[in-house]
Amino acid sequence: MLRIYYRFWQVNWYEQWQYRANLLMYLAYWLVSPVVYLAVWTTIARSQGSVGGLTANDFVTYYLTLLIADTLTSDITVHLLAYKIQDGTLSSELLRPVHPILTNTLVNNIAFKALVFMVLVPIWLVLVLLFQPDYSMVTIQSILPAVPALMLGFGINFLLGATLTCLAFWTTRVYSITEFYFALAILFSGQFVPLQLMPPLIQRLAAYLPFQFYIYFPVSLILGRVPPETIAWKFALGLAWLAVAYALFRLIWREGLKRFSSVGA
Amino acid sequence: MHALKLIQTFLKVNLQIALAYRVDTLVNILINLMWLGVELIGLQIIFSNTDRLAGWGPGELVSLLGVFRLVNMLMASVIWPATEKFNTSVRDGTLDYTLIQPANSLFLVSFSRIIVWRVWDLALAIGLVVVGMRMSARDLASLTGEVASITSLASLAGFLVLVASGALVLYSLWVVLIALTFWFVKFDNNVTILQALLDSGRYPATVYPPWLRIIITYLVPIALATTIPMQGLRGDLSALQVFVFMGVGLASFLVALRVWKAGVRQYSGASS
């Protein structure tokens, strides 16, 4: 099995490597909004000392860490898979004796991520020079638990993304559905603002939804802002969401395939 | 008028294209409304934590969001589709057929493909500007205790002039960027920088750190079409400044026209 994943990795790595010019484009596009939010919130924090207990430096470190966490947990399955379902090219992958999504699509996602990360690092260092964050609260003990948290975040994001993409078996408007999902993620993941500044209702909802594992939870772990007594229960919640996402994906994949074979061939 | 007649025809053709996909049009409008909701929630969160953002009140930011969406709409309905069509036509040589048509080539390239449903955004954008202005007026009235006039006619006229000249500057930048494709055929990421930075127009440029402010004021002047017109509406700018910005708009358009003409002369065709 490991050898299979290794082969998929080689193929997908070279495939992604071809598009490295597009990558810079994608990064530029995706970097702007966190930097904009960073500027907005540090301006407010500076004008009144702090916002909801967060200082200007808290915002700078939050958004700069967010850039890393977001890259690591993001998922591009809809762009890799939806068109294959729509034009039928998925059939050739179905002939292989392994699950196409849990091998090929997954590894392609990771290859893309690795490449983006390589390009992000130098840009990130420039941003650190520009914004001069004080990262003294980050320790080895705060980074270590963030590693499984980031993997958990990516796992959930990937499985939910794959589940939504599989709706392409039924409808051609799958991109509209994922756009709705992205909007929810922006609100509930902490992408826009650290969740503790959200209105109480959204905060209470966000505490149970899976989106916090994409950004807010791992970022808060790295910055040492999660109270130690809640860490265990957050991980338990994350694992529960991972299980739910996996079950949903299995279900929709099985039902979708039935439809695919009846109309695709 | 020749140009008006052409625009009319383009609109008609594009309306027919849109009507072929009625449900998609409806879904697109709904998604558009959803993003508006997200943006308004964002402003709500900002102003539940502060009274003013770099001196701008909530009403002014709602108006700014309106101006931003206006610019965004022009981009999404005209500029991005035109770019896509242009880049393809340079690569496969169909641009030759545009160039031999008896009308201005830049005009044809810019306006032959229009995403019609986006016009809906125009109404929404104007609505946001008006609502924002009324909110600011109410804020002001509650502060000073007297009913303030929303805004003077002069600053409103200045605002319209500034939006137009800001849009003209962005359009000129776009013309230069796509004209570069005549020299560098592989340069089909030509408008990315414009697309990427557009999002920064949502908030006043004064919020950003100096390096970013310089980029979006001088290099990729998004602020010229968003922040500056709003400053005009607030009455921050003098009449002289408004005239200067108008001059900048016209001058950049003239430069862009020259670059375009030089580009077309340079172009050797790919179809034959």
C-alpha cells in the first residue's frame, strides 16, 4: 500500500510541478485577504489599546500563523475531481484496484500543498520582516500538539470537500454548493477574525462545528492560547467530526457511483 | 452613433446567452447575495468592537463597500471575460478577425463579451452607497444634535467624477497589461496582479501599512477607484485635487491607447 501511495506521489508531484507559474498567481490571490484583515484589526487594536483583550501583536501573530495553517489544512478536491465526474474521465480511475479519491485525489492535494508551502515560506519570511511580530509565546510544547491538530483539520476538510464534490454525480452546479461551503468556512473557521471576537451566537455554534479545526484551533494551539483543560475535548470533537465526515463520504460515494455507472457509460 | 449601436448589439447577444442558462443566472445572483451577507456580517463584527476604523464610521464603510462592489462588478462583467477571450484569441489567432473588423479594435476587445446578470450588482452597489450615506448622516445628527444634510451636491459630483476617473485608471492599466501579450505571447497571467489586489478595495487604504498603501495607490491603483472617491464624498478632498485625479485618469487613458496601438502594430497574427 505504501508503494502505491509513493507512486501516486511521484506522478502527482510532477503534475503539480508543471503548473508552478499558476501557483504564484494562486498565492498572490490568496494572501491578500489575510493581510487585509490583519491591517484592519491591528489598526483598531492600536487605536484603543486592545480589542476584546487582544493586542495589535496578538492580531499580527494570529494572521501570520493563519497563513501557514490555512495552507496546510486547505483542500482543493472540488477542482481536482468535479470535472472528472462531469466529463466521465473518472471511469478510467475506477478501473484501478484502489479507491481513486483516497489515493490519487488525496495525494494530489498533498502534492499541491507541499508545493504551495515551498513558495509560501520565503514570502512568509518577508511578511514577518514587514510586520515584526513578537512570537515569544510560541514554544516547542505549543507547536507539537498543533501538528496532529493540523492533520485533523486537513482530514476533515478533505473528506467534507470530497463529499460535497461527489454531489457532482447528481448536479452540475456543484461549484455553487462549494461556494456556499466556503462562505460558512470563512465565518466559522476564524479566517475572518479570531472567533472570540464573533457575536456570542456565532461563537457558540462555531465551538461545535468542524470549521474551527481548519484554522482557529491549530492557530490558537501554536500561539498557546487554548486553555489546557479544553485541549483534550477539542481533539475528541475533531476526531468525531473526522469519523462523521468519513462516513458521509463513504455513503455519498457509494450512492454516487451507482448513478455514475447508470448514466456515465 | 456607431459605438452605441455596437454596445446595444453586444448587450443583446450576451443577454441571449444568459437567458439560455436561466437557473444558473438565478443561482449566481443568490450566491452574490450570500457574499454580500458575509461582507455585512464582517462590518457588523468590526463595528461591534470599535466605533471608528481609522477615522471611518460604519456608514462610510457601507458606502465604501458599495463603491468596491461597483468596481468589482465592472471587472467581473466586462474586464475578466474580455481578458479571457483576448488571451485565447492571441494564442489561437482569432484576434486577426477582430482586427480586420471596421471598428476600433480596443473597443471590440473590451466590450464584445459582457456577463449580463452582473448588472444586478450595479443596483445593489448604488443601494449600498445611498444606505451608507444615510447611516453616516444619522450618526452625525446624533453626535451634533442637529439634522445634517447628507452631503453637498458638490461633493456628490466630485464623487462621481472620482469614481469615473478611478475606473478609467484601472481600465488603462488593464489595457497596458493585456497589450503586453503582443510582445510576450506566453504572458497569459497578465491580469492576476490586478485580480489579486482588488480585494484590498473593501477597506479604506489608510488602514494599510505604508508598503501596501503605496502598491495600491501608485502601482496597482485600486485605491484610486475605491478609497479616493469615498474621501471625495466625505469632503476630504479639495476641488483642485478632484481635477488632478481627473487629469490622471485622462492621461493614463491616453498612454494606454498609445501602448495598445503600438502593440497591435507589433502583432504578427497566428492564424495563417
